[in-house]
Amino acid sequence: MNDPQFLSPIVAPGKVIALGLNYADHMRETSQEPPVSPRVFGKFSSSIIGPYDDIEVDDRLSRQVDYETELAVVIGKRAKHVAEADALSIVFGYLVCNDVSARDAQKIDGQLDRSKSFDTFCPLGPWITSADNVPDPQALGIRTWVNGEIRQDSSTSQMYFKTAYLIHYLSLGMTFEPGDVILTGTPHGVGWAMKPPRFLVPGDVVESEVEGLGRLRNRVVAAPR
């Protein structure tokens, strides 16, 4: 029997909402002050791929492709104006995301949506762990390896705006629908903050893990011409 092929456990969610600069250790490594409020951007659902699919890098679009392992939250109920104390009750489950980012395109654009939404720039999976199996989303190890070398090694306890607050904050201005996804930010160790910066190139293998939720493993390949 052939091994099963794992696809993304979510296909075309109505919303993929992402957070920038949301880990204290990432703020320290980039010498940035904490934001007054969450830095929110959208990541288009067409960028989603499975947990073991290839990340395609097109050097006509970017030569500074970076990794960002993140805890992803899957909403389970239609809801708006959710109190922070009740926020985790609308979570269906959690999974791992790699918020792949084109840093040079990000700088050129002056905003994040396009540079983080190229095709294949959102590996998700490997499955959804139900919320009842994650007692505390702020107590999970989070790690990234590139070619077997650990690059990110932190904990979701380093989140500046915690998961419950993010759900509350976002729900004040938008209605959540089942299947919506929130990406909660990345910790220290990203490639562009290294000295010198170290970006992804074809041939690299990126592994992204959140404790208890599984691990993604994605090869980096050149995009077809």
C-alpha cells in the first residue's frame, strides 16, 4: 500500500488573517518597539499548500524569500464581538503554518499582502488538532529547521498579543466564519534578521513545528518558467 498523501486540512478559507511583529523575542532581534495594537494583514488563500508540498521560489519576483513558523488558529463558530474571556471557546483547533515571505517585495510594496501571498507561500498542516487537546495555546514550543539546522526555537509564551486577545480584537470589526484562519506571528530566528541574512534557495528543506501539533516539511524549488 502506498503511503497516504497529506493535503492541506483547510482549502480556500474565507479569511486568512495574519499578524506581524507579535513575539517579544522577534522584536528584540529586530530592535523594534512593541506595536500599540496588533499589526494585521491578509494572506490570500490561493497561497495555501499542503504540509509536504514544495515551496516555489521565482527569482523574477524575489531573491529574499524567508520562513516564519507560526501557530495557526482555526475558527469553529460564526461570531462577532467576542469577549476576550470567551474567545478560545470559538476555536475549532490549531495547526502549523509557515508564513513564507518575500522580504524584498515587501520592502518595495510598503505593505505585506502581496509579498506574503505568492503561490505556495502558505504551507499548512499537517492536520488540525482539536482545541480540547490544546489546553493552553500560550505554552507550546515553536521551531524551524533549514536543512537540519535549527533556526527558530522559542515558545508561544513569547506572543505579545495572546491568542484570546487577538480573536477578541479582530472580532470587533469583522464576523468570523467557521474555517477562518488566524496566523499568530513568528518568533526570533528569521533569515532576514541574521548577520548576514540567510534566505531560502532552491534545494533547501524547511521544517516547521509547533509542539504537539506536528511538523511541516517543505522543499524549496525553482518556480517553473
